[in-house]
Amino acid sequence: MEDLEAVNLAADWADISQGLRKDLGHQLHSQWIKPIQLGGFCKDTGTLDLYLPTEFSANWVQDRFADRLSLAWKIARSEVKNVRISVHPGRRKLPELSLNGDGQHPANDANDSTMIEIAAGAMGDNGFTSSVGLDPSLTFAAFITGETNILGCNAAQRMAATEQPQFSPLYLKAATGQGKTHLLHAIGHSYLGSHPRARIFYCSAERFMVEFVQALKANQMIEFKARLRSFDLLLVDDIQFIIGKASAQEELLYTIDALLAEGKRLVFAADRAPQALDGVEPRLLSRLSMGLVADIQPADIELRRTILESKLTKFAPLDVPDDVIDFLARTITRNVRELVGGLNKLIAYAQLTGQEVSLQLAEEQLTDILSANRRRITIDEIQRTVCQFYRIDRSEMSSKRRARAVVRPRQVAMYLSKVLTPRSYPEIGRKFGGRDHSTVIHAVRLIEDLRQRDADMDGDVRSLLRQLES
């Protein structure tokens, strides 16, 4: 029973830790939350022990995160009444670091001691996160650009440049998983590269709300406002979640005005345009849209393919066939995050089972992702699109004519019907004038072969795929 209880506690902690990682950011989570070890749970008192390796880290977590940890555990387990944070009893206490020698270091100030830099610069009296909340992997160098996101990327780079940008604030609009959060982190990293002593505030709008409410309840609004307006670069993600919070909207409005008046930089990101934000005060809407609204469109097939190819470099020398890359790029279209996740899942499965990466393996192991992304494309839609592309009459899809100008488009349509729909060979044959399934198989194999040997044919098929999947 004790072993089962330990397993259950560990599972709950994994869920809580993951939630805190999303809220606090990768680096802050790694520094303070990840080192926490589960201790014992006393059912009589409802007390759960959490251990950290040093007195310093235990005190820091107690001061900054005790309430969050306690609330998270109470939600996960109603029997948890108290959370006790202390030094692991089996660890030797380490000398404490002094933060008050010559005064606190400003956020992001270069210092030989990483702990001092994080402790002094990571969080202020109101719990704000500075540069340590930035994910080190999300840089401009790691951001793959294409026609659909080049405007957003260029605008982000301009915002992070040494010279004063022509527009502020910058508003990045993109659907989930299309790279807006990546660009926010990249702006922070690049700006720090040219302004090492800059003060940066990165957070989600939801977290802004939490900090605002906490300051309000603690009668610390003066400190909250002063610290918020002391930052040189303000990065706020998912601004749509500030909807309906009148007092917080007003504070954000005044903060924007104050920072803009001092020539500081502001970047917001959301999944919709400013004008589409419901429940937002008109004055705040005007501030959000007064600079540049950069729309990041969903990645097209060429960009998706480029992203996959760039990710493959970290798996070298593992061989991933071109047809697998093409298949993933063509079928996982909802967002880039799912696309990369699908590739990672496929490669991990292949490595763990010792199998080769193949098209069949991708179809078998990614069924959940593929089914969620597959748009319902019909054979009628394919026939209509192919006829328009090759400028032939729709009736030719079912006719008995064998002229090359008619046969080749018909074969392309059969090939696309097999690739883009779940229909069987006999079902496809019936949609093409009652043709036998062997005719469809021949057409599919022929077009596959022609794509390998004929650049023009491959170009035609790629163009048709873009049209049908757009």
C-alpha cells in the first residue's frame, strides 16, 4: 500500500510540475521547481513534505511558490491540507549566497554566479519573471521562415534590433502552434544580446492577471506599477485571456502609455486580431493596434517540409525517407507544434523498437495525429480541381477516351484520390466511370513513378496538393 501511495503521489507531482512549467517558463521551472523531491505524506495531519537540496533554494521556493504549490496539491488531492517545504534531511547544507553585498544586481546583469543572477534578477518583490523565463531553445536562429511567416519574423527582428523600431507596440497574430510564442522568446534573447543590462518582463496575459490580483489583495499596487513600468521590454503572450478584466485592462492601458512615452518596447501576441478581441475596452484595443499587427499565417506545405528537414539534423545519422517527410508535411497541417511532435514520436518509436522509419510505420503510429489533421477532401473536389488545373471538361473523368491529354489528368486525379481520401481502390474506380480497381492501382503506381523521374509531373502534383489542402 505504501508503494502504491508513493506511485500515486509521484503521478500527481508530475502533473503539477508540468502545469507549473507552462506557467513559469522552462528556465525558471528548471531552476526552482524541478529540483523538488517528494517527501512523506502524513494522513493524520494532511501534511506533505517537499524537499530541496539547499537552505537557499528551500527559502526561495517557500517565499515565492508556497501558495501555488499548496493550491495545486489541494486541487490534486483533497486530503492534502498543508505543504511543508524544507531542506532534504539527507543533504549537507551549503553556504548561503549573499545578495546584499553591493546592492542587488539588475535583471540580466552579467555575473559570475548564475544563482545570484537568477535570484536577484529573476523575480522582484511581486514575483515578476525577467530573462530567465525565456526558453533558451527559442531563438531567431531556430525559427524557420517561409512565405507565411516572413512578415512576423522580420517585424520581430526589427523590434529586437539596436536601433529604435519604427513601430511599437508589435502585435503578433497567429493561430495555436504557428510560432508566435517562439518569436516572443526570440525577441527577448536577441534584445538581451545587444542590451545585456536590459530589464525584460515576459509573461502570459493570464499570469499578468494573477500577479495583478495578488498585488491588489496584498495592497502592493504601488510596487506592482513601479516594477512593471521599470522594464525596457514588455512581452505579453495570449493577450486574448485578459478579456473581461476591467481593472487589469485599465492597468495594462496605463502601463502601455507609460512605456511608450519613455520609448520602451512592447510586444503582444494573440490568436486573433485586436479588433476580434471581445470584451476589451476600446481604448486598450486602439493601443494594441496602433503599432504593427503582423499576421502569421498557417505554414504552407513547403514551409512544413523545410521545418521537418531542419529538425532531422539533430537525429543524424538516422535515415528518414523523403516520402515520409512528404507524407507528414502533407497530412499534418493544423500547426507546426503537432507537425514536429509527430516527427519526434515517429523517430522515438523507431529507435525504441529498432525498426526503420517508413511510410507504413508513420501511418500506423501517428493515427491519432493524422486523423485530427485530415480535412475531409472528397473525390468530387479532387476531380473538379484537376480538371480546372489541366483545362479539361469534368466529364472526361468518367469518359472512355484514351487521348493522352485526358488520360494523364485522370490518372493524377486517381492518385490524389488515393493519397487524400480513405477510399478503397474499388470505390475510387466507381467514381471514375465504373473502372476496375486494377486500373486505379496502375494509375497510382504510374504517377508515383513519374514523380520520381519527371520534375514537371512532380511540380503539377505538388501544386494540386497545395490547392486541395489550402
